[in-house]
Amino acid sequence: MRRKKPGYLRQPHFEVPRKKPRYCIFIHPATSLHDLHHVQVLFAAQAKLLAEATEHVFQLQTQKKENQHKIDRLHDYEQQIEQHLKIHDLWFGIMNF
């Protein structure tokens, strides 16, 4: 039976760091110009869709900022109504005794 080495003599356990795979676009020389043109058209279409989505997000954010004061005022009105209802309940609760 083998004896274990004391802790100070043991080799530390290290994991070997793994390299992350690198992704790159490699276009084979035999790729036809038609395929390259097709990829360029797809990228252009994606760019157009991204621009439209960005514009839509900007419009929505602008609408939200324009209407925020109305939303805040509505919350204030709701709080006032709740306070009036509480006072109403208290007042008529006392009167009914």
C-alpha cells in the first residue's frame, strides 16, 4: 500500500486553459461571383431592416417621452381618488353609528 505524500509535497492540480475558437469568414477562391453578390444583397437587406427597426424604436421612445407627463398626472389623479374614497368611507362610517 502506497502512502500519500504530505500536502506540501503534492503537485497542485491545474486545468489546462482551452482556447476559444475563432470564427472568421473564409471565402473559397472557387466561390462564384453570383454567390458573393447574393451575400452582399443579404447584408444590404439586413442593414435596411436594422435601420427601419432603429427608426421605429426611436419613434416609440419619443412617444413615451411625450406622453410621460400625462401618465404621471393620471397616477396623481388615481391617488387623489383613493384618498377621497378613504375619507368618504371614514366620514360615512362615523355618521352611520
